[in-house]
Amino acid sequence: CLPLIAKLKGDKDTSTYRYFLKGIEQFPDQQALAQELQQAGLHNVRWENLSLGIVALHIAQKPG
């Protein structure tokens, strides 16, 4: 819906919105991001879904 929003706003160049959408689609889900944080050495990794799961807040602790 982002390119449509751009058109409704009157933006003629929707490439930025398509780029943003591509980044969203390729971003890891909550579990995958938590695993990446653990693999990076962080501890007590957890997340809280916000806005019905549209946004997730990840929390982790640095060792030591």
C-alpha cells in the first residue's frame, strides 16, 4: 500500500516507497532477529510485539 499512499500524496516518484517496502519484506521476523542477537553474543534476548505485531521491541543484555 506504500506506493498507493505516495500516489495519493501526489508524489510522482514512488521509488522510495518501493525501496522501503522491499526493506520491510526482507527484514527478519521476531524469532529470526532474536536468534541473530543471540549469535552475536547477547543474553536474555526477548521481544514484545506492539501495534498488533506490526512493531516488535527486542530487548537483550550485553554479557559481562
